[in-house]
Amino acid sequence: MNTLKIAIQKSGRLHDESIQILKDCGISVYNGNDQLKVTASNFPLEVYYLRNSDIPQYLIDGVVDIAIVGDNLLVEKGQNIEIAEKLGFSKCKVSVAVPKNFNYNTIQDLNGLRVATSYPKTVVDYFSSKGISVDIHQISGSVEIAPNIGLSDAIVDIVSSGSTLFKNGLKEVEVILKSEAVLAVSPQISEEAKKLVVKLQFRIQAVLRSRKSKYILMNVPNDKIAEISQILPVLKSPTVMPLAEEGWSSVHSVIDEDKFWEVIDQLKEAGAEGILVCPIEKMVL
């Protein structure tokens, strides 16, 4: 049987969230011995634990079939790599930052200055598009310290919460791009492996839908069911079951988490009582 090869980050937040989504997809991956390649026990999948910056080349060369990687890295190193699915976690920005005492007004203020980064191609493309020339200093780690030690006047780096910039006396002044984890596919993937990707992607989509939704149950007077049903953003129609108390029914549905509080208020005003909200483990359409 063919085996699908997937690369994930060897360590870090993206690693943890990648393992979690595989687990939520029902795929058991045990790596108690810190191996660089592990086979799943219940799905035809081999997991390669790689340095994040190496993953695009492994995809390009066809060493792995797919990978969970930040799409900012594909902008930098893997422009021809297809994205099969946006995964919605490990969200961040690639941003320009300068020292807090830098009198910044526009991006033109950086013309001719030194910029430290781990993303030279992204930086060149961005500043060139603005008609700006900068002196790029490529470094592989601890980019945020570069202005403090006199290596650069500004930096371009990944920003999540902004706390690292704050600790190093920097301020974010421009956002080059927004990034999140994606499922990326090798341009050399075989037809057999593509079939396994479809199966894996089906599971991933069920998990992602469940993360964005809640299961909701409520008691509703029978004469209010039609009104309540109009409020609920249901998949097809709500499930309605009669209660022991005459004139009342239990109404069940699925609700988007983003609209949760807004819809709850409307339901209460329309006469719903005893509203229960539960997480959804998987949601298959």
C-alpha cells in the first residue's frame, strides 16, 4: 500500500499544532524517541520532522508529498508549491519594525538603510515594489536584536503578539503579509499519493469545521419554533423533538462560533429557554 509522506516542523508552536490536528483527524503518531521519521499506526502516513526553513525544498524535490508549513515560508522559498488547505492556526504577520525612537512616517524613510531579516526574497520583493533600495543583512535567528547591536536600522521578521518587539525596544510600522499554517503539496506528488491527500484533507476539513462551530440545544414553545428556526444559521433545518411538557419542544442546531453571542441574544428574545451549547468534535458534511 502506498504511504503518504508529510513534513512538519521539528519543534516549536507550529510543530505542536500540526501534531494536534493529525491527532484530531484520528491519526496516531508516537515519537517518544525523538526520531526524525515516524510512521503513523492507523493511517498510511510517514511523518518527517524537519527544520522549518528546509521544508519547502523537501517539497520541491519530492522527498515529501505534503507539509504543514507557514505560507510565509512558501512566499520566501516555495512560490510554485500548491496550497491545498488553509489550516487556520499559527497565524502571524511578516512585518517591518524599527527602534521605538525612530521617527517613522512612511516606508520611504527606510530608503538606503540597513534591514536585517531571515526572509531576504520577501524583503527584496516588497521594497522593490515600493521603489525603495535597502541594504539587506540576512541572519538566521534573533533578528530582533540586530538594531540594538548596530547591525541594522530596521528589521523584517515574523510578528505574533508583538511582545518580542516590545522587549527589544522595537515598534511595528508596516505589515508585508499575513500568514497562517497551510497544507502544502509537492509539485512531484504521485497520483497514488494524491488519493491519500484527498482522504486526509476530508478529515482535516471535518476538524476545521468543528472548531468553528458549536452544537446548540434549547427548549422552545411550539408556537415559537418557526420564528426560532429563522434565526438559526443551520446547515439544512433544525432538529425538533417534542418534550414531555405539552406545548414545548427541544430544538437542536449548529451555530458559527463567530456569531454565537449575537444569535444567543436573538434566541432569548424570541422565547428560547434552557439554552445549552456544546463543542463539536468532528463535523462531516
